[in-house]
Amino acid sequence: MTLTDIAPSVFETVESEVRSYCHAWPVVFERATGSRLYDEQGRSYLDFFAGAGSLNYGHNAPVLKRALLDYLAADGVTHGLDMSTTAKRDFLETFRSVVLEPRALPYKVMFPGPTGTNAVEAALKLARKVTGRETVVSFTNAFHGMSLGSLAVTGNAAKRAGAGVPLNHATPMPFDHYLGGRVPDFLWFERLLGDPGSGLDHPAAVIVETVQGEGGVNVARAEWLRALSELCRRHDMLLVVDDVQMGCGRTGDFFSFEDAGITPDIVTLSKSISGYGLPLALCLFRPELDVWEPGEHNGTFRGNNPAFVTATAALDAYWRDGALRERTLGRAGRVEDALLDLCGPDGRAGLAVRGRGLVWGLEFADGERAAAVCRRAFELGLLLETSGPRGEVVKLLPPLTATDDELDEGLRVLARAVRHTADRLAA
């Protein structure tokens, strides 16, 4: 019996019911290159999911694959905890010279563990350790991870319900546009901070995504972010920017907060920092916040040396100049125009569009329609996912390295899927 014969039943009988993406894309994938995945029957799928933002440079980017294969062939250290290795040194030197120094960012770099939620947990712990305070303010529709500390500052009710225990020491505030512009920015937050009877303990920190990817591609205005940064400064709260999904060029600049001209106290990175889909996460913070004792926060897989190798290669290949940034920013309007066309004259189709760089959302009236669009797109060979509290937003995350033809192809397929579902509803 071949693997092809037994694979479906193995997934169904051995793997946990917690799996999700395989239900949306019910095929067995075998290989991937560039902007495309291929199933074991050889069918091609254009990937506008990009590993939930972990594959900004596409699948198996040749320059990254070559660096990884060379490192492994030379018996490079694979597992090293937080030991000093040549791979880690190369990454730190490159990250400093390519990312930090050109932006005048003073950050120390911490490797907290291999995933985004590890970085968020480290950020929350550090903020509480530095300030001696417990409360962290987050925002409506935020998503920061699936471990308990990260879930406490996450807005999605379904994900929070999976915790099984109370999620404490976090207070939500309205994200930008949440109240439709009817209330001045931070009016409620400011009032609570200034009123000793409000019941809000003085927060240690505020954590924010500049673009809420899982929350429905909600984009914070630059002026809103600047006002938030100033609010944190005036009230002695640390500002944490979660750039796990929107960092590494997804919005154009390497960090998504650069456009706002702010310098957060703490930044979390993961997903595309390795460039190859290998697990790696960073927690960046101002030097004066580096109050950790040795081993006070650790983890067995916080030193993923193969990921250091591909991350260094990615920075060298894509961030030594501004070409990728300019290309991403230049294509933003192209995607926006295509999505606005789907909305029809004056938005009569009942759709809404929002995004930055190469992260875009197309909002429908309900999650059922958005899911139907993604199903039809899959049938046509395009991978998309939904986001938002009700799954009402179709999210586009094409690789930053997709060709113009691939970008146009994906947008055409999406348009066909939208029209198809509209016709079926009208029938």
C-alpha cells in the first residue's frame, strides 16, 4: 500500500480534530516553490495565504535554500539553546547592520522561543517585571497568540474560550475606527487613566498591532498610532507593538510602525523573520529594559540555528536596499484598485476594502459568504483564508516576491469567486 492510499485515513484517524486549514483545502500537498503549492496529483495552487505571513519571500526561495543546504552539508550546529554559534553571530551582526542601525533603533535582541506567542509572552513578562505592575491594555479584535498570556490580550471570543481558565490582568480598549469616528480617539482610555475611581489599575504596558490581520485586516491610522505612543509616554506605560504577522516587509517598510514615525519600547517578531518558514521569534526592547537575570526566561528551542542561517540570507537578499519596500508599496494601489472594482459603483455590492502594502481584506456582510468565496477560489486554484470575529473578511497575503502576473492572476481568480457566489445567492 502506498502512502497516497493511506494518507487520508491517517489524517482522519490519527491526527487531532484541532486541525483546521486542511478542512478548507482538502488535498494533500506535496511540494512548493515560489508563489505556488502543488498537491500530490500535481495540481498547482497560487498561494495568497503565504503560511499566514510566514512566507513573505515565497516557498523555497533559492537563495535561502542554498544557504540552508550549505550549512547543513557542513554539519553546522542545528540545536544550540542560547549558546553562542557562528550562525547566531552572523544573524545578529546582519540584523544590526541591515535593520536596526539604518533605522536608528537601539534595541537589544532576545530569542524567547520559536513562535510568535513565545515572543508576546516574553514581552508581557518583561513589561510587568520592569514596571512592577500587572495590567496590560490591549485592543478590540486583537490577536496575539494562543498561550494563556497571549490569549488574555486577544479579543476573539472563540479563541479565548479555549483557555479553560480565567484570562486575567488585561483590559481591552477600542481599536482605531472601532466606534466609527463618533468618539475622539482615546477619550475613554484617558478618562479611566485620570480617574482614581475608574477601577483600572495603572497599566504596565499597552500592546497593539498596527494592522489586525486575524481581527479582520483592521488598519490603524498613523496619527492614531502616534497619539497612542504619546499617551503611553505621558502615563508611564510601555508600548509594545506586535509585528509578528505585519513585520518583515508585509506593509512595505521592514517594521509596520515605521510609517507612523514611532519607536515602541518593545517589539515582537516571528513568522517571516526566518524567511523560509522555519520557526524563529524575536523580542526586541530598549537597552534600559534589559533587566533579565540569566535563564530567567528560557526555552529549549530558542536558538534555532538553521533559522538564523535563512534569516541572515533573507536580510542580505531582500533588505540591503529599498527595492522590495518600493515594490511592495507600489503594488498596494494595484491590489486596492482591483478590490474596489469588486465593490461596484459607490460600494453597491455591500463590500468593504481595507489594507496596507500587501495585506488586504475584502469584507462581506457575513462569514458564510466570505467562506463561500474562499471555497470557490480554492476550486479555481487559489489559496485564501478568512479573518475577522465572524470570519467575514477574505484576507489576501500574497508573497512579497510574487510576480506581477501572479498577482494579477490571483486577483482575477478572486473576482471570479466573488461573482460566482453572488450569482448563486441571486439564483
